[in-house]
Amino acid sequence: MPGLPFCTAAGQGGSAQAAPAARHGPAPPPLFPEAGLEPLTYRDLPGWHAHGVGEALAAFRRSCSVIRAKDDLVTPPRPIFTALRGVCRRAAHLPSHVSEHRARAFFEMEFRPFRITPLDQKQGFLTGYYEPEIEGSRVRTDVYATPLYRRPPDLILEAPPSGGQPANRGKAFRRVDGDPAGQMVPYYDRAAIEDGALADKGLELVWIKEPADAFFAQIQGSVRVRLADGEVLRLNYDGHNGQPYTPVGRLLIEQGLVPREKMSMDAIRAYITEHPEAGRALMRQNRSYVFFRVARELKAGDGAVGAQGLPLAAGRAIAVDKRIHVYGTPFFIRAELPTGDGGALESFSRLMIAQDTGSAIVGPARADIFFGAGGQAGSVAGRIQHPGEFVVLLPRTLDPTRRLVPLPKPRPAIPGPSIPRPVIPAANVSGAQ
């Protein structure tokens, strides 16, 4: 079926602009095959002018240092990555210190906002994560008897298909009996590792008190371990065992052990603490296991290192599905989140930068918000399991409202009131320059 021209309000001024004539030749690959895009203007974003964006610009410029120095995760590079490189070149000409007004003007000039949603849902979904702080020891003692392991040398991670999109998760293997020519089998799962599969191999980075602390450190992907001499050891994600990730909170809900409305990270920890044997069995149902490295590059005030290789800024960095989104992409996120005293709901409207990923972060409108380090950050992060509105800021060179797009496939029926604005299925949005 031939494509249809699409007209909409363009830019902040709201003037209509018709799509150019159709191009001949094969259609370029889609930007977001799994999502719908709804064109917006910045006036459509409540909170855009109320909340400062200077910190977001600083985070974006840090991402630019990687975007300009390294290639995309796939070959050939994705259109958004290529477009972001151009934006980053112009961002490099900004002064070191930029006013809020100029920072906001930069984003408005370089990017066009689009609400992004899964095709079968009206909103995205948000969770939170943080960097735990716990006590530990470099040597095993009666008190500190739970290890955090470095990445084993026999761990073999499955490579993505040639030219394929990077995956948030994948299989991992080992050779039987360590023989380089031996048969490859799935890597040890959590139960096998906890039962000693990696013990006495010199892989222990540090020892901590509680198995639950090790479990949550692996879920978060980073941890600060305070040693007896006052040194703080910063550990960051350095690989996984390739086994499936199972959210134990879901298991507690399904078994009727914790009501859905009361589910949080604190509730999971409380159950594990109050029921040691059942808690150990619960944790083992999540067969996934994470390995760490010492992040010596971090300074005392830095956040944890994200998947883009940069320290994360609390409240400005999000983890996204890296097979869909490019690191460095800005998102404006709106939601009602339990960030107030005692978990009270508060309005959350903030420009954030995609700088991390996670095995549980799957989908075009799915994000994990980084809340910082320590117990308070952990309490807030553990309460976040809420719907939210995702607005992706696309470089204007990729603005799909300015070009011809194919006739969209029908969006599946979604219960509830209809969305008044036209929606462009991203599967039909051109990523060509």
C-alpha cells in the first residue's frame, strides 16, 4: 500500500509543515519497531519550564564524550546514534557553564519531543535502582562470610548475531572440566554458585555479612563496601551467568505472601530476614547471578558506573532497553511517584538521559531511574513500580513528521478513553537522513 503524507504542528511555534514527496527505493529501517510515536511540542510538556534542565545537559554532554569517541553497539550504526553525534559536536561548542535558559533552548533547538508508548499500552513503566552501601572485609571471618565474586575467567558470554541489535540479556557458558576443547554447557546458576561452585578459586573480591545484601547488590549492579579501615570499595557490574532473571517480588505476590499494593524492596528484604530458610529458597528461584569489578576510576562523589561507562547522576540517569534505545538519548518523564515522606505520591517531571541498561528493562517505554547511593535512596527506589509517560527527544534531523511515512498498521484496541492526538507507529518511521 502506498505511503500517505503526514502533516502536523512542527517545532515550538506550532506551524504546520507538509511532508516532502515520496522517495523511490527500499524503505529505510524503522527507528522503533515495537512502539508508537505521538508528535508533541514543548508546550505540551507540563513541567518542562518549571524544572531545571542544566543538570540534564551536563549528563548529556558526558554521554557525548563516549558517543564521539566510540562506535555504536551495532554495525552499521543506528540512525539515532549518527544523529546524536551531530548534536554532540554542537554541544561541544557550548560554554562550560550554561544557564538554565540556554540549556533549555539547546534541547528545544536540537530535539523534537515525541510521546513513545508500546503499541498495546497507553503508558510506559518505571522502576528505581540505587547503589547500596554495606560493610565488608577483604578476608573471610565468622561475621563476613558471604562473597562477592569477580568475573570468572571460564565465563563465556554468547555473542549477539552479526550486525544484530545488542541484547540486555544472553546466554553464558563454560567448558566441561575447563578443557579448552571440551563441551560447552550453561554456566552455573545461583544455587550452584552459593553451594561452592566458585569457592577457593581466588575470585572473591570482598566478603560481606548478609546473603540478602549480596542478592540486592547483584540486582542493583553496583555496591559500596565500607571496610574496617575506612576505605570504601566501589564495585560495579562486570558480567552475568546467563541464567534467567526472576523477580522475587512477583513470586511473593503470586504466593500471597506480600500484597501487591505493599510490594517494595523493603518488603522483600523484610520477608527474607524474618524467614531465613524460606528467604534463601526464594532468592535461589532467581537463577541469575552477577559478577563485579573494582571501579577504581570512580571518585568519592561519583555515582555508580552505568553501561555507557560513565558515572551516573542521581535523578538524571535512567536505564533503558539497549536493543531499542541509544545511550545518550534524552527522555522527558512524567509520573506520580512515591518519592514523598512515607511514600507519599508526588509529581515527577524531569528530563533524563539514557546511560544504563538492565536485564529486566525490556520495551520501548520502560526505564529504571537511578536514585543515588545509600539507604534512603534504596527505600525510595524500592517503592517505584509505577506507570509513567515517556517522551523521547529525537534529533530534529530524524523528525518523522517532516517526511513521508508509510500507512501505519492499526493500533490494537486499548480499553479506556481514546488518545486525541494522531499516533505514528514507530515501525513505520524512517530513520534515514
